[in-house]
Amino acid sequence: MVGIGAGLGLGMEGTSCGALLRELQQIWTEVGESEGEKNKVLLEIERECLEVYRKKVDDANRTRVQLHQSVAAKETEVAALIATLGEHKLYLKKDKGSVPLKEQLATVVPVLENLKCKKEERIKQFSDIRSQIEKIRFELSECNDQGDSTSNIDSDENDLSTRKLNIYQAQLRALQKEKSERLHKVLEYINEVHSLCGVLGIDFGITVNQVHPSLHQNGLEQSRNISNSTLEGLASTISKLKAERKSRIYKMRETMESLCELWKLMDTPDEEKRQYSKVMSILIIPEEGITSPGILTQEIIEKIEAEVARLTKLKTSRLKEIVLKRRRELEEICQNAHIEPDVSTAPDQTDDLIDSGLIDPSELLANIESQILKAKEESLSRKDIMDRINKWIAACDEEAWLEEYNQDPKRYSSGRGAHINLRRAEKARILVTKIPTMVDNLINRTFAWENARNKPFLYDGGRLISVLEEYRLHREQKAEEKRRYRDQKKLESILLADKEAIFGSKPSPKRMSSLNRKTNGYRSNGNNNGLKTPTHRRSSLGSATPELLTPRSYSGHNRYFGDLRRLSTTQLNFGDDSLSTFTSISGSEPESPSLG
């Protein structure tokens, strides 16, 4: 015991325990304790020290075991989180033999906390994605029962890897794309339904509620049902609305056409038509272009039908008046174009037929409309020839005026207005020389017109070619008579000269005849010198004037062109005193002074 105590004492020298042991041995020495008693105390001290050491070792061992368990548990938890999150690069294990347990624990705890945070974030991401997926599936589903997605998310907590997250994200994108496409389609359908309901005057809310109530909800928190049944319901509704629109358009157009016919028939004023101007566009706009709100409502259709019914009742009473008015219009067109109107629709014949009910006024009016159209076409095709006829008639009028002017003995006097008549006479002589060319061109044009249409060109019932040829023949006969008169005049002059040579001179018969000549058709112009201005003189068919008959005289009585079908050339009265007329023409023209 002494050895152990000595060894213990030696081992503790230089320490606080060694100092205490030396102090104890000194005390024992002073006390005189025996060696046995000393060894006993030292053994007891040694035993107590061992117990304290053992206790400390056990505590240290337990601490080590706890550290091992803690490190192992946390590494296990880390491994589980890594497996769940699929983040194998977040934690790399080190060699345990070279790293103390506390350092290992200090290393694994931050990793574990980081993984837990990532797990919470990943769970939140999965929850958000799953909720969006379930919401979209609910909107796409045929029913409105939205299931609880919590169990699905809990079952997926063992797999929170990015691969799984990517799968959900891809699924969400696909659903979002499908939702976007369906929502776009639903909105197109809803807009089309709204437009059709506006055009037809149908309540939009009731219409879409019959498909699905969510389609008419305006709240942002409300989601529209975009399932297949909703799309099919909207498509079916649009089809029905388009069919209804087509039916109403057909009915509206049919009614508006009847109304327009009645307007035209009864000459309805524009004030009454103006209230239907918006509806009139239906007649020209295609079906897809009719988008004005309320234009095809049932009320408008009924209003137009009522107007048609009202005008139909008035049509019968006014139809006779309209027929007479259109007949007058036809006669006016024919008169301007010198065409004979159809006698089958003359008022003296149609009035009795309408009153007796033997003819339908509508058919008669349609017949007159057809005749008006034909008359307008005929007038348009005759315009060129009619213009040439008018020029020819004007030239003949100037020729007649020139003949009267040449008979005036005071035409060269210096009275007021004489220079105007001289200038007109000069122009008239130039125009008269063009009459044969006018007639020839007119005949050629008329022949071309007749050949193109394979029918004669009639002027007030007579053929124009016959009139022109007869006019040309009369003009040639007049020229021939004028030539013979000049020859006779020359012979008389020679005989008179011979007679004067034998019996002496006498007053000139030409001068005496000019003094006694009548001034028929002239009027005084108010001059002090008695100058008279010649006026137009027109001849009718029955007059016995020696002048050449002009087309103005024929058409003025609307008789000559018709009488040509009954009269021959020998029946036309040209009189026997034509030579006196040629005297004034042939005798005055050479003496007329030219205008400077």
C-alpha cells in the first residue's frame, strides 16, 4: 500500500493532488500514524479516485455513443431527404476515422437544416402546382365536384425530386395550354352568341345560362366551365341562332322586296322610306355581314309585314292611276324619240278592261314597264340618227328662211338690223349647200341601223328611208325645174332683146314683177324706212305652196310620215306656180353682196 501510495504520490508531484498528498504525509509524520494506517488511507483514496475516473469514463462513453447515434440519425435523415429531394450533390460524406464526432455533427446539422428548408419549399411548390392542376382539371371536367388534393400531395411527399417536379410542371403547362385554347374557343363562342343575340333581339343571359351558368358570371373569382359539354352546347346554340338568323333574313328580304315593289308601284315619298333605310341594307349585305344590333328582331319583321299589308290594301285603289301615269311616261318617251307607242296598252282600251276585271292591273303595269324599258333602249339606239335628223330639219328651216329673205326687195337697205340678216343669210347659204350631204349621210346611217337590227327605222310611224329618198327626189326635181326656168329665162331675154330692137324699149317685166311681189310672211321691224324682216314659214302636207316640203312641216303635224304609207309621189301637191319661187331664188342669189 505504501508503494501504491508512494507511486501515486510520485505521480502527483508537481500537481495540486501531489501537494495535498505531501501535506497529508507531513501531517501523518507529525501525528505519528503507522504505515499500515497510511496504506489503508491511501488505498481508500486510490479506490475513490478510480471510481471517479470510471464514472467520468462512463459519462464520456455515453456521450460518445450519443454523438454516434445523433450523427447516425442525422445522416440517416439527411440521406432520406436527399433521396426524397433527389439532391445527391448537396452532402458528401467524409472519412469518419479522421473527423471527430462533434465535428461530424457540426457538419451534418447545417446540411440537415438546409435539406429541411428545401423540403418545405419543394412541398409548397408541389402543393401550388397540384392545386393549379386540380383547378384546371375541375374547369375541364364534366362535373363541378372538386376533389381534395391533400391526400395526393401527402402520398407524393416521399418523392419530391426535381424530376417529379418537372413532370408536374410539364403536366401543368399542357393543361394550361389546353385551358387557354378552350377558354379562347369558349370566349369566341360567347362573343358570337352575344353578337347573334344582339342581331336577333334575344336575351343573351338566358341563352348562355341554358348552356352553363358559369358562362354568364362576371366575377373574377368565378371560373368558367370550359368542358367538352360546354363547348358542344355553345356550338349547338350558335348553330341554332345562325339557323334562326338565316330564316329571319330570308323572311326579311322577301318582305322588303315586296315592300320595295309596292313603293315603286305607288311612288311612295322618300320621307316614308327613310324609316326603313337601316333595314334596306339587308337586301345587299351578305348574311355574315349583318351585325347591327336589333336589325332582325321579331318586332321589326312584324312592323314591315304590317306596312306591306297596309300598302297592299292601297295598291288596288291606286293601281289604275299608276298605270295611267306610266302610260303617259311611255307616250312621252315615244314622242321624244318619234316612236309609235304600243296601242295594246292605250288608256281608252285598258280602262274598261281594268274596271270589268278582265285584266290584272299588275300584269298590265308590268307590260307597260317592259314597254318603257324597250322604248328607252330604242331611243338610245336612235340617238345618233335623231341628232342628224334635227340638224337636217334645222338646215331646212334655214333654207326656207333664206327663200323668204331673198324675196324681200329691201333686204340690202341700210336700216337697223339689216347687217344681222345679211350675216345670217350668208351662213344659211353655206348650210344649204350641205343639205344633200346631210341627207346622204343620214340615209347611210339609217340603212346601217336597219341592217344591224333587221327592222325598218320608223319616224312617227313612217319609214325614214322613204321620207329621205322622196325628199332627195323632190330636191332633184326642184333643181331640174330651176335649171329649165333659167334656160327659159335666157330665151325670153333673147326674144325680148330682139323685140326691143324691132319695136323699141319697154319697162322691164322683172322690175315690174318685183314691185308687185307679195311680201307674205313678213313683219315690220318698226323702222322708219319700212324695212321688214322675213320670218319662218312652214308648210303642211295639204297646202299648195310651190316650195319644197321640209321635214319640219311633216313632223309638225305628226302626219306626213304616216301618210307616206298611203300617198305616192304623184299625190303630193307641189302647185303649178313653182317657177315664180325659182325666180326669186335664182334672181337674187347672184346679186347678194358678200359680207366682209
